[in-house]
Amino acid sequence: MVNDSFDLMNCTWDPVLEVPGSVEHKFVLDQVQNLPGILAQGTGFHIPQCDPIEVPVVGGPPVLTGPEFHSLLESEFIMTSPTESSKKMNKTTIIHLPKFIQGKSKTKVRVYIYKCSVKVPCKIIFKIGFQSDFETGSEQWTDTAELESVDRSIVKVEIENVSTNMARKFSKATNGQA
């Protein structure tokens, strides 16, 4: 947006922008656990806390997964089928944009919504027949799974304001004449 006058000018955009976002996690076991006494569906589990994940961005600095990503990841997963569990959270980010443009200036506003996708292979440890201490009478085996996560909650705003005031002071050359 360009303001060619010396006065403040109202912006043509709304001063508030609502940006929708979401976070999704889907956990998929490679195989159905077909052992006597095993019913994965309805079983809950937790994934240990992890550090933010750095996702490379073409032409820019890397982006870290957001707090909503980790909050949802660390909450309990419930197996909704014999091999899958998924969770999704929607989020709206409110962005405050400039209401006015300074005189003799050009302003650009860019809003970036990043989509970070992560696939993580997992090794799962199962136990059966355990006592309350998780050790006595336990039989243990492992299987593999994949965690697929998508973070669309990261929003960045870039505001660029450039002065277009090229007022210059000129003096008249007199060539020695008074």
C-alpha cells in the first residue's frame, strides 16, 4: 500500500486478521496385535516429551514446531481401532495489522502460515500379564509403528515500511554573481 501524501492514511485492510490453523497427530501400528488377551482398541498411551522439531524452509530460516504441537503430542493417545490413534486440534491466531500508513511511505504486509509435516518411525514395547509394578509376571515384545504429525499453527507476520519521501534541497548556483 502506498501513501503519496504527507498525512497519515487509513489502511485498506482490516486491522485484525483471523488466521485458522490446526495440529494433527496420527499413530499407526504396522501390525494388529493378535495375541490372546490383547485388545489394543481403547487402550491409552503417552509419547514422551520431546524438544521442538526444526523444520527447514526453502528460502528462509528453519521453523520450530509450536507449543500446540507439543501439548497435543504429550496428551494421552487412545487407540480408536486395532492399529490407529489420532488427534486433531484447531486454533485461530489473531493478527493485529497496522491501521495507518505514515506519510510518503510504502507498506507491505505479509502473513505466512507454515505447514510442518513430520513422519517418525517408532519402536513400540508391549507388555502383558503385568502386575501393578509393570515388572512382575510381564511378558514383553516389540513392534514398529509410525507417527505422522502436521503442524499448521505457526504464523509469522512481516511488515515492511519504506519511506518514499525524496524531498531534496536545491540551491541556485550564482557563478560569482550576487
